[in-house]
Amino acid sequence: MIDVSFICLELLHYRNRLRAEYSVERSSSEFERQIVVTGGAGFIGSNLLLYLVPRYPHYLFVNVDCLTYAGNLSNLREIENLPNYRFEKVDICDFDNLKRSFERFRIDGIIHLAAESHVDRSITGPAAFIQTNVLGTFHLMEIVRESVSAGRSIRFHHVSTDEVYGSLEEQGYFTEATPYKPNSPYSASKAASDHLVRAYHKTYGIDTVTTNCSNNYGPYQFPEKLIPLMIRNALAGIPLPVYGDGGNIRDWLYVEDHCRAIDLVFHKGESGLTYNIGGHNEIRNIDLVRLVCRILDQLVGGDPKEKLITFVKDRPGHDRRYAIDASFIQEKLGWKPQYRFEDGLRKTVQWYLDNEKWLSDCISGAYLQYYQKMYQNR
Ligand SMILES: NC(=O)c1ccc[n+]([C@@H]2O[C@H](COP(=O)([O-])OP(=O)(O)OC[C@H]3O[C@@H](n4cnc5c(N)ncnc54)[C@H](O)[C@@H]3O)[C@@H](O)[C@H]2O)c1
């Protein structure tokens, strides 16, 4: 006998799928602009999408990310069901798939953040850095070049790092004119991608802007990076490893200030130019770790966390000092950081305390199941 209820259920699923596909197609053409954000499930990418998607309801944002260990879709819970957000699980190293993904939309802007981003990993395994950071950027530039030669207009915003400039002595700052001197496979791969973007502007007239930013901190940073690592270890009561003598200096910027700068440069930056972005917050690693400890002591109490600090063998090629001169973006576009360092840091520590589940899911790997749960059967 035929199971009528089973057939009805199947028909219902079929109808819903058709409706969903139809509404995606129809609605994407209604947006004023369609913008790809690559690496949107990473630390800065997810902060950027959380910042942009609600601010520009008339733009469609397509998050292109292949979800490496650093990609965490649960960061985007707040916006994942908004009508102007889509997710495409695509590896930028896979040219054919990337192209097919772009063909589903009428993209007129790309904000490119997808990268392998951890210096230590680049020292133990540089190949993935060359693949994603160099080859992946090349693929995107090629897709833009093809689209532009077919008469489309696309702005390409390349998000890069101050690490391409190498290391500073005690004096001086990186400006947009500082020569490139990368010292790690990570910074060398980012430098190569910056050069590619510049070359595509000069050679093919592609509309590009590049931003080179100092160290970011804030919510959703994967706990292998300095600040969340220290918070996580201090909460677990395990050693806080500090490289070398702890004297390396970084210039820290709260991630929301970076997102604001990207928004400005993407919309108003002059084609072909580079903008340095920095927080004017130079601090030695050891002083930063001590500050995190003091904030944690105030917020959670217990034994002084500073006692957990342990000096470990330095990283090879460890740059001594980075410091950005951000006067160009300030003069041209009126950007300056809004967060004072101590306020941003306190807010960050509080966020990790309020989101211990996020932190423990990162450590246990549970966040990797979020994609299967939310997207696999859609
Ligand atoms: N974190 C910083 O302090 C900082 C400072 C300046 C510049 N940047 C730059 O900003 C960008 C984002 O940095 P982040 O700290 O958010 O990095 P992240 O490692 O947290 O995130 C990278 C994201 O890219 C995705 N990705 C990696 N390889 C991919 C591939 N082949 N295809 C598609 N997606 C891929 C990952 O899944 C992840 O979601 C990077 O380009 C980095 O160089 C970072």
C-alpha cells in the first residue's frame, strides 16, 4: 500500500526547497550592492560582518570561507538569518568552485580577509600560507580581472598587515612609504599578496585599495593568539608562556576600530592607494600580559595571575617592534581609533569571561560541528 503521508511530506519538502531557492535568487538582485567578504568566519571577518550587515541592509553580504580551524560560523549567529547575509563554503584556492560561487551573484565589491594568519603555524608549515595567502589572492584577482574585462565594475579591498614592513628599532614608525622587509613565512606571503594586488591595479587598472593594520584584539579571536591565550590559561591556572624576554613591542588596535577603518576605506579610499591603520598603543608583550593578569584579578579574584607567567624560548625571526604611523588615513578619511587601550582590553577580557562556552568550544573543537548542524542539510 502507498504511504500517503510520506508522499505528502516529500512534496512539502520539495515545495519549500523551490520557494527557498526562488526567494534567494529573487532577493539577491534587489540589493543596491553585492559584496563578498572572504574569511568572514574568522576573527576580524566575523567582527566585520557583525558590524556591516546590520548597518547596510540595502547591501547583500556574501561570506566566502572554507572554515579552516580558524573559521567559526557560530560567531555569526546574530546575523545568520538576516535577509542580506549569505554564506558560501568555498576554498579560495579552488579556482573553479570560487568562480561558480561568484557567478551566483552580481558582485561589485570584495573585502578580502581570508588568510592563514598565525605566525607560529607559518614557521612549522609554510605551504598552507603560500597556497591561501598568495594563490588564493591571485585567484580572486583573476576573477575580478575577468569580470572587469567583461564590463563589470568591482572594488577590491585587500586587508593586510603591518608585519610586511619587518621590524623597527626603538625609534620610528611604519608609513605607507616604508619598504617591505617581511621576516616570517606569514608576513612574506602577505607581502606577496600585497604586491599582486598592486600589480593588478597598475597593469589591468583594477580598482583596488589595501589596508595594512597593526595587531588586533577583541571578541572572537581564536585562543592561539596572545590575548585570548593568556586569558584562557590564566582561567585554567596553567602557565602563561611569554616568548624570549617579553620585550617585543606591538601596536594594538581594538577590532571594532579596524572594522570602522575598513568600512571607510572600502567606501571612500582612493583607488590604488594603501592606508596604514594603527592604534598608537605600543606596549611590550610582558606589560600586556601583566595588564591582562591585573584585569582578571579584579574581575574574578583568586591567586594573582602574574605568578603564572613563564618565559619560553623565543620564536625564530621574532620581530622586535611594530608601530604604525596612521596619520595618512586620519588626514584623508578622518579615521582615528575610538577605544582607549585599557578600555578595549577590559571589554575584551569581560567578553571572554561572559563567553566561556565559546572559549571551551574552541579548545575542545566543538565549534567545528556548528556548520554541520546549521548548514549541512539546508
Ligand atoms: N589578527 C590580526 O591582528 C591582523 C592584523 C592585521 C591584518 N590581519 C589580516 O586580517 C585578515 C584576517 O585575520 P584574522 O586574524 O581574522 O584571521 P583568522 O585566522 O582568524 O581568520 C581567517 C579566516 O579565513 C578563512 N580561510 C583561511 N583559508 C581559507 C581559504 N583557503 N579559503 C577560504 N577561507 C579561508 C578561515 O576559515 C578563517 O575564517 C588576514 O588577512 C590577516 O592577515 C590580521
